[in-house]
Amino acid sequence: MNVSGEATKSGWTAWEDAHLPQMLTEVEKALSMPRLKVQGLMTMPPYSEDQEQARPFFRRLRRLQEILRNRFPHLAWDELSMGTSADYQAAVEEGATYIRVGQAILGPRPSRQV
């Protein structure tokens, strides 16, 4: 889910309530795929040195999880994949069940050559 509105992020448009009707229609279409097994939602907040800046985006994803649970109660919406090495504490506090902590384990990524 794109809960930040960043052009560099993909996913369903979900940063404002005004987008909910369209997003729900698109999700419903995707859920009609017989081999698709929904397990939850995933997002990436804008990068910030301050993990508190990510918290509103994590809260937004958790709210979307609740909306989808109510709209499609026959499906499991148990997982929330959100948070990285930079903001995992806030993500866990906001309900993350999966976090991406590669840099905390492997160290910083090598710089990109342009």
C-alpha cells in the first residue's frame, strides 16, 4: 500500500480516505483471483533519520488492515509488513509482524555508482 503518496513508491493509492472507494474496488478485483492467498499488507514509509516520522504511515497501514478486515472478513489480514532497520521499533509498536532489517544485520549498502 502506498500510504505516503510518494511518487517513488508503488502500491495501491491509500494515503487519503478519498482514495478508499477506488482502492477497495481494485482490491476486490484482485481478491477474485482464485490462486491469490492474501495474508496481509505491506508498506514503506518515506525515509527519515527519525523513526517517529514513520509512525503515522504505520498507523495508516494498520487502519487500512482494519478496514479490509471489516470489508472482506472471510480473508486473513493478519500480517503487517512495515519497518526497516531505521524505524523497526516504531513499526513493531504500531503492529508490524514482518520487518526488513537487512542493514542492521549486514551493514550499510555499498554506495551506488552512477
